Amino acid sequence: MKTPSSSAHDKKNKIVSVSKLVPASEEQIFELLANPAMHPVIDGSGFVIASQPSAPKRLSQNATFGMSMKRGVPYKMTNTVVEFVEGKQIGWRHIGGHIWRYILEPTTGGTTVTEQFSYGTSKSPLTLKLAGYIKGNERAIRQTLTNLSDYFANKK
């Protein structure tokens, strides 16, 4: 199912934001997002390989979870949940300081999911910009939201 998406780059607050209608309830989507083992299923960057065995089955405020990643070479990344509103919003950050967040809003036909890459808290925002991560993350977010939408559309 093809659903339109919208995006914005708030340069002042350093947030890349993409929204898409997903054909599922807030609860269904939140359960998927709160399960690190499901992150590789929807990842649009191609870097997320698997959750680490020590990752909790379900995320909560201040939970830490490790992910196996690969960008040329394999590596591991530990994240901490820094935003958590049950069924509505979840966000995590890693050692780089930037935050990935998901905001869920009920909408006719499903849920509007907004994924944001917030780099205002990054330890090196200039490096992110020069390396092309800001534009690259927008592309990855678009693909992640498409994957998320397709995941639920194919379950029906």
C-alpha cells in the first residue's frame, strides 16, 4: 500500500522529521517500536543487523539496548531510551548524543507516524553535516516509514 509522506528539516532546532500514515493502531506500532528485535525488520538505513542478546524484550524509560550494526564493517551500538510515553512516543540516543524518536498520532485509516532525527544534542553536529548524515538520515527515515507501513499492510 502506497501512502504519502511529508518531511521537514528544522535547521534552527536541528530536527529532521518525516511523517507517514501507517495502516495500524498506535498500540500495534508502539509494540513493534518498543521491541528492539523488530528494529532490523523496519530499518531503512540498511545498517541495523540485529538486537544484542542482552537487549530487553520491551523497551521502557531509561532502558539500554545494544544493536549489531554494519556500515562497511560490523560494529555494536548501545542506545538508551530517553523519551517514553506509552503508546504515543519513544526516543533513544547513543554515545553520539543525537536522538531518534517516533511520535504516534491516531488518524483516520491508521496512525500518523513521525520519525525524527534530532541532532541538536549531538556531540558533533558539524561532523554529521559534513559527512552527509543529515540528508542520509532523511532518506533512511523515509525508507523506515515505508517499511513500517508495508509491514502492517502485509499483515492484513
